[in-house]
Amino acid sequence: MPLHRSFSYLLGTFIIGALAIGRFYDPRLIYGPLNLAFVIMIFYGIGLYFVFRGSRFKLPKGIENFSGLVLIFIFYQSILLLKYGYNVTQYYSFHKVINLIFLAIIPGILFSSDYGNRIFQYGLAGFTSLFFVIGMCYLLMGITGDRMAVLGGGPIVFARWISVFVLVVIASKMKLILKIVFSALGLLLVLAAGSKGPFIALILAAGYYFIKGSSKKSLVIGLGIIFITVFSLLGSKFQESTRVMNGLNDPRSLTSVVSRLEKLNVALRLIEDNVWGIGLGNYPKYGKEINAKYILEVDYPHNIFAEMAVESGLPWLLILLTGMILSWKRGVKNCEGSFMPSLFLLLLVNTQFSGDLSNSKFLVIVLIVLCFYGKSQTSNLV
């Protein structure tokens, strides 16, 4: 592999890792005197510097109007936070603003350039491969626990990243047999995590990829993944990988569903009384007044549309929906391959089941990239 490509993979991996962590301090990433989160964030800053100063970096057309919209959004949110206060628990409101502006919108603009988009795709390949390797080591050593998770994240976080890994593999330049094997193993890891949302999102996104790229090779990959996965699930070694299926009848799964429905119901009641929004991070602050049993000090509706409506206001929800429709149309029209639209679909479906705006930063990034990136976009990553 050429040195410049190896550097791009390393640079991209640090950038994606920093975006995934989203903070300078995380107690789960403290190893002795080493604050791994802080180190990765430093490399994130260095990485963005290289992307921005690259000779091939050019801001996409139309970004001025988008930047103006972002400034209006920041001003609007400032007014809401002044009116309704802000959530001081774990600096939740501040954390959301930082993640949305500095770890989603700004990187999205940078990744819309040719060089930046290449770094973004290399970073996805590198970071998700790391998750895959660690996950396979956990699985082979039998230290998966009740539900698999690695690097301090929860099972649903692990399942989301492995889902992205499977899409990266499918869109890569690997040999056909390697695509089938790695995709099937990735699907097994998603099942081992026991999270239904990422599993459903992956099936829909991969299905779209195969349908749009309707070729004999795509059909062979799809059938190969299904065959190997079913065969593996029948083996005694991978019996526990059916947690997702068994979880449908698990009382704990039912409790999780009830909790999410209650959180969504609280969001709808808050929207009825505050159609213009209550400020980023304030959902739990006012939601606890309605239902203290299910709403925590740091909480969210587990649905990006409900969260956008209750905290930012219905007008900004409409703007978000318009942006998503525009991104989808441009992505399907302009992308030579179907990787980016499939990634957009995967991330969008995941945001309907779990995560807050901070966790949805990669959806915002892909949305911006699809809106402003040119026709030269390809689906072959590695």
C-alpha cells in the first residue's frame, strides 16, 4: 500500500475515532496515566488541519448559504437556552452543542471536499475494522458477556459500528470470497450484540445496496452472506449469536420497548406545549416533571425527529426533513456507487430506535456530504 494511502487510513481512523468518542474525557478510556480520549482528540485536531490545508481542498459550492443557516440555528438555540435555562447535569446542553456544531457540522463541511471525503471513507474503513478485530477476539476468547460490547461502549454502539463495517466491506475492492466471509462474520457480531435496531437497519441498508447495484456479483455476495450466516447460526459454537431473535420474547426487551414508548410520549406532550422548542439538552429537565419514573437526569426520546422537534422546535424539524430529502435525492443522483446512500439509510434507521443528536453526528455528516459533494463520488473504498 502506498505511503500516502497508509497515512490517509491512519489519519482518517483518528478523526473517526475522535468523532465517535465526542469528548476530551471518558473514564472508560483512562489507562493508568494515559487519557486515551484526550490523545485521540489531539490527533483529531491535527487530522482536520491536514484536511483543511491540503492542496486539493476546496469548499463545496453553496456552502455559504448553509453556513448562514447554521449561524441562524446557533442564534435561535441561544435564545431558547436563555429562556428555558440549560441542563447542567454532566454539562449535557453544552455537550450537545459542541457535538452538533464542532463534531458534526464543521467536519461535514470539510468532508464534502474531494480530499476530505477520501479521508472520511478511509477513516470509516480503519475505525470499523478495529472494532471488528477486537469483536472477533472477544468472540473467540468467549468474553462476550450477556451482550457483546468493546472499548467502553454499549452493545448498541458496538452493533452500529459493525453494521457500518459490513457496508464498508461490501463496497470495497476485496475479492468476492473475502467480501462474503467478512460480511457474514460482521453480521454474526451484530447478532452477538443483541441489539435489534442496528440489525434491522443493516438489513435494510444492505438490501438497498444490493437492489440498486443489481448485478450478478451483488446477488452472489448477498446470497453468500445469508448462507454463511445461517450455517454458522446452526452450529453449536454460534448458538448464542441468536440473542436478537430470542430477545423478542425476553421480558427485559419488553421493558426496554415500554421505556422508549414512554420517553416518546413525554416528548410529544412537551411538543404540544412548546412548538418552538425548549433548548438543546432540556428534554430531561422538563420531561422529569411529566414522568419522573422513565426520564433520567440525562435522557432523550430515542428518536431524532422527536428530539429535534421538542428541543429545537418544529420549524427546525421541517428544515431537517427538507435537508434529508434533498440529501437523498442528490446522493442517489450524483453518487457513482450506492455506498453513501446506503450508509445514509443505515444511520437514519438507527436514529429512529436509539441515540440522541450527539450520537447522530455521523448522520449529520453524511447528510451534509451528500448535499454538497460532486458527481465524482465512488463506492470503492479500499
